[in-house]
Amino acid sequence: MTKAETERHLRGIYLEWIRENMNTSQKELSFHAHICHLPNFSTFRFGAARDYQQTAMWVREWNEQIGINN
């Protein structure tokens, strides 16, 4: 899976995850923990950034797009 494919895939997972975890603090860390337990985690690609760093950047961006405060 490419980085772009990973981002699209994880965005879909995030939109489902956030429905049940809207009030969770530290959404970046909590979502990263969630995806680490997915069976296909090893197929994800995050580019030059560490997987947590890239996930946190995406979560902040997605939250901004849908109007959620981190």
C-alpha cells in the first residue's frame, strides 16, 4: 500500500472510529493505538515520518476538515 493509499484507507477508518471516540482526549495517540492493532497494519506506508508522527498529522488535518477540536 502506498502512502496515499494508506492515508485514504485510514481516513475511512478514522471517520468510523471518531463516531465512538469523539470525547477521547489525545485523539492522535488513541487512534494510532487503534490502528496498530489492525491485522493489516504492516502493509501501511507512512513515508519519511514515523508512523505515529504521520498519523498525528493526518488526524489533525482530518479533524480540521470536519470541524473537530483535537
